[in-house]
Amino acid sequence: MEYHYGPRSVAVGNFNNDNDKRLDLVVANHAVDSISVFLDYNDGSFASHIAYPTGSYSAPYMVALGDFNNNDQIDIAVAYFGTNSIGIFVEFGNGSFANETIISTGSSHPIWIHIADLNNDTHIDIVTANYGTDSISIFYGYGNGRFSNSIIYSTGYDSSPFSVISGDLNNDNHLDLIIANYGTNNIDILLANGNGDFLPQMILSTGIDSHPYSIIVEHFNGDLLLDIAVANYGTNNVGILLNNGNNTFGSQSTYSLNTSSPYSISVGDINKDNRVDLVVTNKGINNIGVLLGFGNGIFSKPTMYQTDSSSSTSVVIADFNKDNFLDIIISSNDTNNMAILFGYDEGFQSEKTYPTGRTPQSVVVGDFNNDARLDIVVVNGDDNTTSVLLGYGDGSFANQTIRSTGHNPKLVAVGDFNNDTQLDIVVVNEGDNTISVLLGYGNGSFANQMKYVTGSSPNCVAVGDFNNDTRLDIVVAEWGQKTASVFLGYGNGSFECLVIRTNTTLWAYFVAVVLQNFH
């Protein structure tokens, strides 16, 4: 197995309890030992992320959400592959989180985390798939943010479990556990006995060298019994196992993805026919696969949607052409363009590309010319520029306009820094240790940059009112000096710099993959 850097997992929830149920995001940054929280503006765009460090070498692999202390706030649980532990971040109700609480998982290398009430006591429990010890661990919640010591169930020698989920497979009102074992090419099912324990495992084969990575349960044939879908990474197919209703499952039927290796699997009604469809993301080949469900447990052959990029550094999801279908926009590091895949009633159309500068690094969306249409701003690392692409509201964009930044810009964020109700831009320039502030005129153009010196190697930025003076401030994380610089805003587009010394590495990237309609 290979483990690559970058974000590994994303979860969606309403973290700051805004009345319109905005969908916020949390991302696990595997290589940079942090999680990032993005608060939704309710217009398809997000505030700059707030990074929470997870400890050196923690390698956070997956995030999951639940109310662990019964205060009606959404908390975060993170599986730390590197330090053999779980981190719990309790939420304050305003989109911010307390310092993490650590729960040891032994020497297990947890690679997956799942949240559910497994013993029907109304308290949320945690279960992890432990790649390093061929087991799963269950931590029963007490309802106050604390958990029991782990209860361990073996998944078999060399099983290397990659994912675990729960579902009531036999309709007895108790949640069972379903585990994908990458190493032994099978699925384990642990049926609940009703008192918090589980019966001995039942094993379902997924085929020789199939190496199942992720699984999901759903009603695929309309018989009120949960069925199983599995992404078989090794044999390049999706497997379907239909529930017989007597604690057994039918033999696996498979759908080939040709040379694509499925990595994760999800369900949804893609073509709005009230039947469950499958969406598969693939590793090694940059495409997604869509399998449309017929409602009887059978699926169409997968339709693959390609991009021309093998290195997408940033992605934003929104309905750019206002047709009530999700579109995908990708910043393509290796092709120097923006790629958009427009959603329609059976999946996604072929991509449409817009040229940017060389090596686009980060992308944000916003209405920069006040026409109620989403526009795009991209920072281009090798060109030392930003590209502004104004949206026409039909999914197409005007040719880019270019503004200069500092050297090697990495990230971009937006905010109204001079209180003129127009969106402005702040860019992090890693190459010359600065940030650039570009004030917007409200017509899609921007003033020349104003630069402010940061610490060494800035690579993360967030915008917010940190001193409660109703003026937007900027905070920049600098991995070169393990510091953070806070720029307090005067409300006129200028800033005063403070430096905060930290005791952990603030090494973070801004990369996120979202599949959700935020309108």
C-alpha cells in the first residue's frame, strides 16, 4: 500500500448552528497533521479554513461527526493513523472547537472511524478499523464526551481492515457492523446480540486479490433489507451483495470499472428516478464512475467521467449554471487550467476548461462584480499572479484577467477588508514570505496589491474578526518558523501585524473535495 499526502477525508455538518442549516466542512489533512474547518456562507462559498493541529506525526486519516456530550452541538472525532489514537474535538456552538482530547487505540494504526449508537443507550459510540492489528475497536460513549476503554474484535490474521460501517442487517433494531478486509479479500459481518456485544464474525468473499477498500449499505432492491456495495480496489470493480433476510447474503455480483481502481463508494439518486445509484471515485486514473440503479438490485454498466488532469490541487462544488444539479470545478496543477464538469440528470457532462496561469494552486468562489453570479479566483504559483474569471450565470466564464501577487502564491481567501461591501482578496505568498491584499472595486477588478511581511514559509490563511471590533482580521500559519502571524484590520483595508509563537507545527495545505449542494 502507498500513502500519499494531502486531505484524506471530508465530513459535512452544521457546526455554528445557524438557523438556515448551512453545511460546513471538516477535512482531515493526513500529511500535515491537522484538521481544517470551513464554515459555509450559504451561497456556495466558504470562509477560509480554520486549522486545528492534531499533533506531530499524527497523520489524521479520517474524520467523523457526532454529539458526544449531548449538548446538541456537532463534535469531531479523528482517527490518527500515525500516533495510534483518536482525537475528540468538542464544539462550542459557534463553529469553533475546544482543544482535542486523546484516546489511545494501542498500536493499532486506525485507518477508519465510524460513529453510531451501538448499544441503544442514546449515547454515541465510536468504532475504528485497525489496519495495524487486524482488528476493530469499539469505544462506548458515556454521553459526556468521555468513552470506555476499547473492546477489541479480531478481523483475522493479515486481514488489514480498511473500513467499518454499521447498519441493521436483520431488522432486529440493533446495529450490526460490516468490515472491509483489504488483506484477506473479504467482508466481515458482526451481528449485534442486543446487549452491546457481537456474535462471531460471518465472512463474505469479495474475490481473489479483490482488496476491498470501502463499503456502504443501502436498500438496492426495495425489499426493506439492507444490501452491501463494496469498492474492490484490486480487481477494479464494484461488488453488490444482496441481503437474503435470514442472516445470509447472495453471492457477489460485480461491475467492472476496466482499469480504474475504486477507492471510495457512495450512494445517491443521481438521475432523480427515486432509485439508489452508486458513485465511485478511482485512484491512479483521474475519473469518477456512476452506476445507475434499476431498483431491483441490478445496476447499469458504469459511466466514467474523465478529466485531463492527473494532479488536481483544489476543488470547489457548486451549482454554477443554476439548474439544480451539482457541478464540479477543479484547479488542475499539471494542465494549468480550470476544469468544470456540469451535472445533469444522469451524472456529469464532459469537462469544460478555462486557462489560468501556470501551476494553479488554490481556488475560491464569490460574486466579485455584484451581478448575483458566482465568479472564480485562482492563484497561479509559477506565474506569481491571480486569475479572475467572471461568471455569466450559465456555467460559462469570461476570459481571465490577471493581477500580480508576491512570489509563489499558494492560497487565496476572500473578505471585505475595507467595509465597502465589496469582496477583497488576500493571497499567501510562500516564496517571499508575504501576503498580498487586493481590494475589490465591486466590478470584478482589483486595486494593486498591498504586501505585508509574514514569518518563514507561510502556507495557510484564515479570515475572521479575532478581536471583536467588527473589522475583519487575517491569520497566517508559517510552517518554516512554527508561528502564526495575526494581521488586525483597521477597517480601511490596512492591517497591523502581531506574531503568535506556537508549540506545534502549523503545516497545512488548502485542498478540499466536496460533493454536496450548498444552495
